[in-house]
Amino acid sequence: AVTGGKSVGKTSLIQVLESNWVPQQQQRLSWKETPALFVGTDTDVESQTAAQAVVRRSDLVLFVTAGDLTDTEFQTLQQITVAKVRTILVFNKQDQYLPPERALVLQQLRQRMAGLLAAEDVVAIASSPAPVKVRQHQPDASVQEWIEQQTPDLTLLSERLSLILTQEWQQLVWASTIRAAGALKAEVKAQLNQVRRDRALPVIEQYQWIAAAATFDNPLPSLDLLATAAI
């Protein structure tokens, strides 16, 4: 699953992975993009719920951010890791930062996620780098300019994903299976509780009517107590 806030590059990341990295893998892989999180609208709660459902059903989660984490993003990452879902934090759009700033943001992300994610699980990429203007000075003192498209840079993420699929493939499937079994158990328990409640309500209402009738027919407090005890 690929999740994160709005306009962090989730769709472009999936497209680049499917075109360049997935064909090189032996396993059959499928990607699911969750609704954008933290949009601040009335549908944000629904998006969060839908995203959580997708995340819990997934073997591996790529949480995409375009810079340093906000408190809301950090709390969401905590919830994902507490649920025992294998997670990689992806710092996308690093091309929008100067090289020293890229290294600083990556270092801050790794420090903040210490204890939740390994340093190797926090990677920096550029899934859809912006084109740059190239200027070339000619021998005749003229200047030529053109726009040059940049190649996506997913090296760190691709290497990390390949290593995880090689070393942790079975563990990922086992973990997601255990989560699915736990969710099914909770659902069955909730359904059983509802059935018990539906069957108990008529009996409870019947005895409530009997108690009310006994209280009405016996105005003396002592008789009320006897009737209550008998019921």
C-alpha cells in the first residue's frame, strides 16, 4: 500500500515502480494507493478509515512525505507501526531541496523515527523530478537554453524493497495473515455479542413488565421487596 498526504507523489511513485522495478521481481506484486490523508475536509475521517483498512490488509506500506513530518503524520505512522505493519518512510520530492537540505531533512526523519523504524527504512527519492532549464554558452558568445527532463531517482527505495522481498517475504505474508485473522475474530465476537443482545432484550423486557406489575399491585414496601425477591 502507498499512503500519505495530498500531493506528495503517491501516484507517480507507483507508476515508476510498476514500470521500472516490478518487472525485475519474481514475486507477483500488486499496489494499492489509499485516499489522500490530512486534507482537512469533511471527508477526511472517511479517508482515514478507508486508508487504515487498506493499510491493515497490506503486507508492506510505503508512507510518502514531501518533507519533514508534521505531528499528524508522525501520529499516523505510530499507529501503523503499533499495528505491526511493515513500513518504509519515503521522503519524496527531494529534488526540490538543495543537496545540503536534502541530507538534513533525511537525517531529521531518521532521528524522529528512531525506535519505530530502522534508519534503512527511511529513504529519500524523487519519483517525478521537475524539469530544469539548461543554459549553454557557445563559442560565438551566444547562449542556448532548453528544458531538460530529469530521470526519476528511486535507487535507495528500489534497493531496500528488493532486500525486503528477498529476506522477509514469508514474514510479511505471515504478519498480514495474523492481522486478518485477528480482524475476523473481532468481527465474529461483535456479531455474537449482537445476537446475544437481540435474544436477551425480549426476556429483559418481559421481566421488567412483571416487576412493574408486581410493584403496582403491592403498594406496601415490604410486599414490593418480597415480589422483587421472588422475581
